[in-house]
Amino acid sequence: MQKVYNKILSVTGNVITVKASGVAYEELAEITTQRGKSLAQVIKLDGDIVSLQVFAGSQGIATNDEVRFLGHPMQVTFSDNMLGRIFNGSGEPRDKGSHLTENLIQIAGPSVNPAKRIIPRRMVRTNIPMIDVFNSLVISQKLPIFSVSGEPYNELLARIALQAEVDMIILGGIGLKYDQYMYFRQVLEEGGALSRSIFFIHTASDPIVEGLMVPDLCLAVAERFALKGRDVLVLLTDMTNFADALKEIAITMEQVPSNRGYPGDLYSQLAARYEKAVDFEGAGSVTILAVTTMPGDDVTHPVPDNTGYITEGQFYLRNGRIEPFGSLSRLKQQVNKSTREDHRAIMDGMIQLYAQFKETEEKRAMGFRMSTWDKKLLKYGALFESSLMDLHVNIPLEEALDRGWQILAECFTPEETGMKSELIQKFWPKSTTATPAAQPEVVASPVSEG
Amino acid sequence: MKKNGTIIGINGNMITVACESDIIQNEVGYAITGEERLKAEVIKIRGNLAFMQVFESTKGLRVGDSVEFTGKMLSVRLGPGLLGMVYDGLQNPLHLLAEEYGFFLKRGAQMEPLDSKRLWKFTPRAKAGDIIEAGSLLGTVNEGIFEHQIFAPFYLRTTYTLKDIVAAGDYTVADTIAHAVNERGEELQLSMNFEWPVKIPITAYREKLVPTEPLVTQTRIIDTFFPIAKGGTYCIPGPFGAGKTVLQQVTSRFAEADVVIIAACGERAGEVVETLREFPELTDPRTGKSLMDRTIIICNTSSMPVAAREASVYTAATLGEYYRQMGLNVLLLADSTSRWAQAMREVSGRLEEIPGEEAFPAYLESRIAQFYERAGIVELADGHKGSLTIGGTVSPAGGNFEEPVTQSTLKVVGAFHGLSRDRANARRFPSIHPLDSWSKYQSFIDPQLIADARTLLFKGNEIHQMMLVVGEEGTSLDDFQTYLKSEFLDAVYLQQNSFDPIDGATSPERQKYVFKRVHDVLMSAFVFTDKDDARHFFNKLRQAFIDWNYIDMTNEKFKKQEKIINAMIEEKSSDAKSL
Ligand SMILES: Nc1ncnc2c1ncn2[C@@H]1O[C@H](COP(=O)(O)OP(=O)(O)OP(=O)(O)O)[C@@H](O)[C@H]1O
Ligand SMILES: [Mg+2]
């Protein structure tokens, strides 16, 4: 039962109103304008006045254009035929492939019952030491990459996508630059991963509102594949664009903004998406890695701020590196106890020493005298940055741990590292000239605040 | 008589309903769409229009759909069998929903909060002919670790005479256990459960007292420096990742409360899962039973319907007040009250109310105050005392405490545990800021000792700030010693390894004992040759103290380690030198 209306009452921003009856909340409509067809979604019902957000934007809409209600909310196809395919923000093919209409599923479905969730326990290896060693990624984790624009976050995403041990990849582009879209395609193709990937791409030149559906489309499809036993990695870039689209609609609807123009429900909106990350007991999983660009490198900006309150940690990408400070995987302790016995010790020990290096660097910048210890720290910092932090380093976890010991041995005597004696005996490289101390002194150096 | 209305507008989770009959504020109604019945609550009335918040997604609702009003306010069911349960914000048992519907929550699904088949061994405590009123004791049943008291419903408005009451035996919560009649001849059928509207405080007690007795959390920085009291209130504001949830999890485990209610309000589902999966495995040292036996979880996580999130804190408070009526000490932990405030903000926006700061409604402050007012220690009709303590986390936007929710909360609570981003980054946990936080309650530790320690912390901080400018070289040895002492206090006492079974939970006896030793160190005038000597000494002393923290107090090693520490202190103190 599809109803057609020919009288548009108002056009404000990307929202139109029509007089109609029997329309359901969040129902879809199709608008035919001189520019072609566009989908629109019901966002408010007031008596017989229906407000719709038009995905293709309102440019060129005439008041006598045809609005046809489709009788269902937003849906997306779901099948193995989607693998290797590229869709747009309305779920239509963006590649030359055929239109898929089989097995339509609803998007933005209900939440997982918390009582059915399990404690995450499977690590995702990425071969990036700053992740694997220091902030392990875990199946079912939701984690954003906080970054200023200009940082190689999409390169990082693509690399993780290629190297992560998952069954499939769903990439959601929101306001993605065209060249970045092409880049993802090329990298995944060259890496032979395209056939296990699905793209939902909304580019910077597409109408803003159309980007709003991308996370829901990706996650609905991911959830279905997960229920069929697949481990799915969902990549979303860039969620700040998603939040900005929400903001635009909210302002058009004359909602009172809460913080820098963003709507008061920004937290709930973001959480509804991120909370789709899950490990289904007895089936597959959904893991979410998202990019959140920080306007003005300001982590207190509403988008990164609300995101941080929702996700399970964050990776800070700065100067082309994943910063050890501020970056956090809140789930790492669930997995790093069962990798290798020195994993946690290397993780903590190396970061503590790196913190001391940072202090020394500051002292040096202020012109204070450098002691022998300071000089050791400076050497250590440089080595750590070049041979572990650098994003080009691409080695498995175990090799990264070995390399960690190597760096320590090149810079310090065993007792200076504050590592447990048992571990030192087992892992300290034998080839270095460092003389084993008779009695390692158990004195940790003070870490001061600030 | 059934009242019906018709939907005339839908905006997010708000519906506008036209209804020809009378409407009650906070009345529950069901919006009907196909097979589904979506629970909703009246939150504003104008003429014959009811504005209702729907506790579910409104997707697919239409103008013209009907709404069935119930005539009852949003309520929870009170009775034996609440302990150990995991509910959503509207008291639907999540485990049962999972059994019925699988992985996903089902829109419109409702289930009985109390198991209506389970038999309870009832012992009557009243007899035919007794005069009863709201809150009178009718009998008791054993609910795991407690004697659960069965009350005459709190909503009774007059006194009644008991006509009959069943003999001791096994009954379900649904069975009738007594009949009563009042002067007007109105008859009453009583069972072991009744409903109570969540937004109305339960006041069936004699009087509310002033909270004075400490509620022990076994977290040192809290109990010693910023204590909470039985029946008191406190808040934990902090930026994301500062440690609010971990702190509450630790408290829910180790606090010396009889019943702990965890309200996971608009936060991550994953965090609740940890509690949910671990608590049944952990034993409560106080009872020897599983920790879950003293716990109720109200779980309305961030992707669950927003309106139900708003209801969830009230649901939690009502259950807390109910157990308080039994003379128990109840601790309610809400994480996070900001999400609750945001839920109010969303609703207020849809009602097109005039917004206050950051678009929060003007009544934000009074709602927060009313919520914390539900805490309290009370004298019950039988002379016993019961308490409800409320602790809420606050998640301020941008980590800035100068925002409406934090500020409104600070006005009403008795203690403030402010978490610091810097301390969390430096992995100094629990990251409660030792200089900014405060408490109006009394600790079990001698106030003079605490005052000394705080003075030293302030001084140490000043010296540290100075040192950042002039370097160590420009600092006197005396000042340097003060600084090292403050760092020592921080490292061995304020910081605590929450995940260690010994260090993570420090009993009051141990706190008194250890704090005395720490205080001795702070007050001693040590003699050092130079700064390296001082640093070296404090490094060693710190390590020795931390090792001490990890030894069970009843273990003989505890005394041994203390001797080592004493020897270290003696060697460097001025008296020793003068000998
Ligand atoms: N007491 C502690 N001991 C050790 N680590 C801690 C402690 N408290 C917090 N952490 C670390 O900090 C991380 C974040 O803590 P938590 O989840 O409690 O933060 P939060 O303040 O609740 O953040 P949010 O507002 O985002 O929910 C934890 O995953 C853990 O790694
Ligand atoms: Mg938290």
C-alpha cells in the first residue's frame, strides 16, 4: 500500500514537510525531483504534518514534486553476494554490479541483551607493536582513532584491515574524500582482501544527510554476518562527519543545541552505533575501529569527548605515531596475560622508562644539566621511537617483545630497567656487553605528575 | 474501566496523545502497534493532551494508533526474590528475557520481576486482630543471606485490622497470605509482594537521622581522607577513562554494606558483563556466600531506550529504600548520573521547554537534589536503623567540573571524590584528587593525624610546583624531604592496587594501624647527607611499605616486614644520629 503525495508544504535545510496520513515513524519515502529520485526518512509526525529528512539534500526540490511513502523503514540487503561490492549511503550499488534486493533486513535493530554478552577474551593481532604490545585490540572492542586531520589515519585503518585476523571487513566511509576511497579500494585489492570486504561509501561530495545511514548500514550487515559465525571488523571513517550531519539535522529541526551546536542526544546517538560491537557466544563477532578527527586537536571537543565516554579506550595518532600516553585499550588486560609471560612487564616497563625519557627531554629543553642517567634515557627514547613506535614497523607480537628487550639491553643495565629478575634471566639478550649485576636493586624511580 | 487515547504526534521517543478521559501525571500507558505494546509514561498534561515518553523505540508507530492508559504510575514490584537479579530500567529480568528471546532485547517484551512459582518459607509475625498500617511487619521469609521482612503495603492510607493470616509454611509471592479490613469496611487481600511508584520516596519510617557512622569501602583514600557515611551521599566526577567505573566496581565488591544495588545507567554494556559474570563466582567474606547474593543490578546501558534510562535510577532508589525498611545498610551505586541527566535533557528538548545551561532543563538541579534526598539513615517503626547510601558518578563534558550536572550534584552531596586526568595518566589509582576532594563525614581515623597528612600533601605539592621552575638544584634539602614525604604518602597509602586481593581491600583496623606508621614517617625529621641520599632512602622505604601492603595482616610476615621498615626508619632518624 504505497501512498503518493504531490504537495510539499515546506522545505527547510534538508527537511521537508508534507501533509499525509497513515505514515509510520521512521518510514521511508521516495522523492522524485528533476534531479532524480532520493530517499527520505520520517523524523517527526505532528497530526497529519510529516517531516522528512531528504538524503540527497533539498536542492532543486519543487513543492509539487512527488513523495511516495514506501511503507517500511530503512532496509538493506544481506547476503554473501555483497562481498566485494561497494554501496553508497543509501545502500544502493556504487560499483557497476547488479542491484541486490534479496533478503532485506532492517537497520538499527534492537540492542543485544547485556545478559547474553560475554567477557571479551580474543586478541586481534595487527603486527603493529604500538597496538599489539602496548594496547592490544580485542575482538568485540569498540575503539576510535583520535587524530587531527592530516594524520595518516586512513592508512592506519587500511593496514589494520589487511593484517587483522578477522573473517571479513566492512568499511563505512562518511564524508570520505574521493582519493581516500580509491586508496582503500586499491590497498584492499592489492592485499587480496577485497573479496572479503564490503564497502558503504559516502564521499565528501555526496549530500551530507546521506552519510547518516552509513554506520547503521555497516553495523546491521556486520551483525548478521556475526550471527552466522564470522568475525567482522567494521571500519568507520570519519565519525566526526557523522556527528556533524546529526548536528545539521538537529539545527534544521530547531532543536536546542547542548554544546557547540551539537544536539543533546549526541551521546546516545553515538552509543547506539558503537554498542553494536559484540562477541556472540557460539557465533561470530563485531569489532569496531573508527576514526574521530578532532577539530583543533581538542580532545574536549564534543565529538571526541562523547566518543571517549562510549568506547573502550582510544588510539591517539599524533605526528604519524600512536602515542603511548593517552592511548588506551581498556580491554587489553583481558588478553595480554595469556600471550607471553613477559608481555605485561615489557608493556609497563618500557612505558615507564619512556615517561622518564619525556621528562628528561623537557629538562633538556629547559637547559638543565644532563646526568649519565639522563643520557641513557635520551638514547632509549630515540631507539624506542624509531624501532617500535614508528608506524612502518611491521612485526608480530613476539618479535616486538624481543625487540623491546634488545632496546633495553642496548641502553641500560638489567637492574636499571626495574624488571623482575626472573624475566631478566629468561629474556635479557645474551649477546650484549651489559654485565649482569650481582644483586639487582629493587628501586623504582619516582614518576612525577604532569 | 479502560481509558484509551489516540496518538496525534510523534517526535523521537515522545508521543502526544489525545484522551477524552482524565489523565494522571506519571501514569503508564501502552502505545499499541500491531502485536507490540510499548510502555510509556505521561510526563506532561495540557488540556486533553498527554505528552508521553515511550520506553522503547517508536519506529513504526503512526498517528492514529491507540494508547491504553493503566491509571497507575510507573511502579516496581517489591517482595522476596529481588536479590541477585539483573533487571533493565523497568524491572524486567534480563536473564529471563534472554531465555525467551535470545541475543536481542525484544521491543515491548515485559516479564514478571519476581518469580511467581518460587516457594518461600513464610513465618507469620502478626496475628488475626492486630492493627496494621503501611509498613507493618506481617511475617518473614529467608532470602539467601537475610531475613526478608514481609510488610503491609506502603501505600495503605488508613489502619486496618487483620482478619486472618496464614500459618507458617511455603507460599509464593502471588499467594494471598492475609486479609484485613479498615473502619470503613474496605477489605484488603495481602500477598508477599506489592507495587510502589518509583518516583515517590518510601517514608514508612519513624524519622530520618543524621548520617554519622562511616560506611567502610576498604579503599584507603576514601575511608581515611574522604569518608562516606551510612545514609550519606557522595559523587565521583571525572573525565572519561579516569577510573570512575573501576572505583565503583571495587566499592561494590568490598564495601561493608548489606545490600549493594548497581545502577548501570547509560554506560557500556560490557562493563556490567564483568560484574554479571564475576560476582556469582566471588565469595563475600562477610557472609561466605556469593557476592551476587547481596547484589541487585539495574542495567540500562547506553544503547537501551533513553526514557527507561531515566526511570532506572528511580527503580534502583526504590529497591534500595525497600531493603532499608528491613533495617539493612544499602549502598546504591549509579554510573553515570550524567547519562540520566542527559535523558532528562532529551525529553525536555522534545517538550520544547525553555532550556537552561547547556540545554539542560531548569529543573535539573531540583531533580538531582530529590534523587540524592532518597538516601538517608532512618529509625524504623521497630526502633532499628536502616540506611541507604547513594554514590553517583558524574561524566562532565570535556572533563570540566564547571558544568551543570557536576555543580548541581556538588551542592547536595556529602562527599566529593574528584578524579583527576593527570593522576590517571600517571597511573596513580584510585585517581581521586587528594587536594581537591572533600567529605563532610567523619573518618574512623584520628582527625589530627589526617590534618597533619593533608598539610604535608599541600606543602609537598607547592614544593613540587616550585621545583618544576627552579629544578632540584634550586630546592633546599628540607623542602626536598617534605616533597619526598608527600610522594611517599601518595605511593604507599593513597594509591592502592584495586586488583590485588590484599592491597585492594584494607580493613579499618589495618588502615588505623598502617596510617599510624605512615604518619610517623611524615612527622620524623630524617637526616640526609644530600638529595640523592634522601631519594635513595625514600625509594627503599616506599618499596618496603608497598611490599607490606601486599601481606595479609594475619600472616606472620606482616610483623617481620614491619620490623624491617622500623629498622630503616630508625637508621635515618635524627635521634639515631645523635646517639
Ligand atoms: N584502580 C585502578 N587500577 C588500575 N587501573 C585502573 C584503575 N581505575 C581505572 N583504571 C584503568 O583506567 C581505565 C578506565 O577506567 P574506568 O573505566 O573506570 O574509567 P571511567 O572513569 O569509568 O571512564 P568512562 O567515563 O569513559 O566510563 C581502566 O580500563 C583501567 O585500565
Ligand atoms: Mg565508566
